Amino acid sequence: MFSGGSYDEVARWLSNFFTTHAKHVDPRVEVELEAGAAREGQSYGARLRFGGAVSPVVELDYREVADNRGSLAWCQTLADRARALAHALRSAQRTADGGAR
């Protein structure tokens, strides 16, 4: 149902997907999606930010995302990855804040 799509359409879907799953962990987590000219039509880079903590870039191939965004199993794996990154960032920020919260 949701497979395929233009590069920009898939980028919007991916940004919303990461945002939704990361904010389930903590609503303060922000998502940055790299989809600029250097990546146009080829790939995306997703990064999560929580306070001063920033995740490594998750590299995603445009065609893989476009072809699989309609697959529940693929989406579940990606959702698990987004939530795991958000949990790690929240833990890192708590440590940096001296265990507060």
C-alpha cells in the first residue's frame, strides 16, 4: 500500500516514521533527516538528538526504504532501531546530567 514513491515523498514518510517512534520513548527527542543534494535520489541519513546527545547517522538507501515501507516486518525492525537509539540518547543525556530525572 505505501511502497514506492518519489524521493521527497519517501523522505517525508521516513522523517515522520522516525519522529513517531523516537517520541514514543521521549517527546523531547528530535529527528534530523539528511536528504540534501549530495544524497538526492540515492540515500538518507537519519540522526536523533536529545539535549546535548546526538546519535550516529543511520544510513538508509532510498530504494530500500521506498520498496519496503509497506512491509510490516521491515517497518518493525526500523521502528525498533529508532526506539533503541532514542533510549540510548536518553540514557546518555541522563548520565551527562548527573543522573537527574
